Amino acid sequence: MENEKKTRGLGLWEKYLTLWVFLCIIAGIALGRLFPQLSEVLSRFEVAKVSIPIAICLFWMIYPIMVQIDFRRVVIAGKTPKPIATTLIANWAIKPFTMAFFAWLFLSVVFKNLIPHNTALEYRAGMILLGVAPCTAMVLMWSYLAKGNMAHTLVMCAVNSLSMVVLYAPLAGFLLGVSGIPIPWATIAFSVLIYICVPLVAGYFTRSISIRNKGLGWFNERIVAPLKIVSVIALLVTLILLFALQGYVIVSLPSAIGMITVGIFANILVVFVLTYVVAKIIGIGYEDAAPSAIIAGSNHFEVAIAVATTLFGVKSGAALATVVGVLTEVPMMLFIVWLCKKTRWFFQS
């Protein structure tokens, strides 16, 4: 346990992570504006709506986390029904419906006089598509920073990936009131492969071979210590790329971005708090409750973007709303991570 605590200390990187995130967001927007050809070039490198440069960065964000997971705990985590059931209910029985509610509340009631009716409907559709897609990759980073149970987080990522194949299309179709929602099979498969499977296999073999040949102490000092910094740097580079690619919308449509963001943030916060409190009530400890609530609040923006562009078009309000989900996900989830760490006392009894 002591070794695990040491490996999670990121020192200067973690202490000032919010500052680094803010600076990277500014840098990304500036790059996108100063060198518009950069975003055009980067956007050409896509497979199934997944950006290859961002996929590479996400690999280096997640691989160092996979390296630190004791895979014997993954088996144990898979046998604990409470956290898994809590996350599944939050992801599929609560979050899509609360997102639909907040999309209606803010875009068709609160900001009714500020947005044309048809535009508001498109924004609402994009938010719904975002709310129905549970995150399956970046939650590993958020759970890690919140000092959650990484074995449980990994199991839930796998469960979310499988459940999304079955539940995404019918639930999105029901909430949008349309039939024939296309399942982005290629996007789901490729993102799971790149974000989960490849880092998982690489992390497993790196850990097992290193410990077997050099011992746990050498592994923590020579492998884990450098890689934990790599993980945070990869997160920051990902931010720069995301905002270089999509940050122009913040400058070109600031009022629309703000109105969409309010609804997304409200949904993340409500679902997070609800899951967090329920976890406490049913006796789940902090290390499982934190990732359960974090997973419940986060979204899989690649899938949402793929479906929005297929259904409504690249330049639609729905596609814009899913892009806003991309741009706001990291700052919002960092706030949730901070909230988790500040409220850890809530689970002490």
C-alpha cells in the first residue's frame, strides 16, 4: 500500500495540474487560430471518427496507469456486484434521462429567447447523444488522479464498452424520438482497441516481466516513477491537440458554447453527486465509490460525435454540441476529481 501511495504522487505536476490544463487550453486555441492549416492537417488523420494523433496521446496517458494495476485485483473487482451495479444504473437508467432534462431546461426554457427554436432542438439532440454514451477510456485517468480503485475502473470500462453496443442505439432513439439510430461499430471497436486493449496488454506484460526479473522496488522506481509524469504530459498534449482541432468554436460561437456547457455541467454534477451519495448509503468505500461516480458523470465523446455527424451532418447544431462535450470534458472532470479528494472524509466511519 505504501508503494502505491508513492507511485501516485505526481508532485509539481499534480499540485498545479489545473494551471497546466488552463495554459494548454489557451495554447491549443492559439495554435488553432494562428495556424488554421494545422487543424486541417491533423483532421485528415482519422480512423472511424477517431483522431490518430489524439489516440496516440491517449495511449501514453492510459498505458502508464495500466502498468500500475495489480491484475489480481481486477479479478476481485469483477466479483463485487455493488460498484458495478451502481455504475450501470447511473450510466443507463439515470444519466441519459437527466441529460435530456437539462438539455430541455436550459436550451428550451432558460435560454429560450436567445436561441432559434430549430437550433435549440439540434443542440438538445447533440447533448442527448453525448449523455447516452458512457466513457470507456479517459475515466482511467480521472480515477487514477482521484486515487480510486483502478481495478474496478478497468472492469467498468470493459462493462461499459459491452453495454454500449447493446443499449446505445435503442436508448438514443427513444430519447430523440427517431428510429434507426446507427451504431458506430467501427468507432466503438477502434476506440476500445486503442484506448483499452492495447494499453492493457502492454501494461500487463510490462508489469509482470519487470517484477519477475527485477522486483517490485525496481519496477516502482525505474518504470512507474518516469511513466507517471509521461501520463500527465500526454494529458496536457491531448488538450492542446483537442483545442487546436476544435477550439475555434469557442471563439466563433462563445454564447452558444456557454449555453450548451451549462447543461452538460449540470448533468455531470447531478449524476456524480447522486451516484456518490448512493454509493455511501449502500456501503461502498471511497476507492470504489469515486470511480463509480466519475464514470457515471463522464461521456464517450467520439461515439457521440460519430452518431451526431451521421444523423445530422458535420455542420449541424447537434455535432457542435458534441464538440462542446469534448472541449468541456477535461476541465469538468478535473473539478470532479478535486471534489472527490476534498470529500473523501464523507466515507470515513
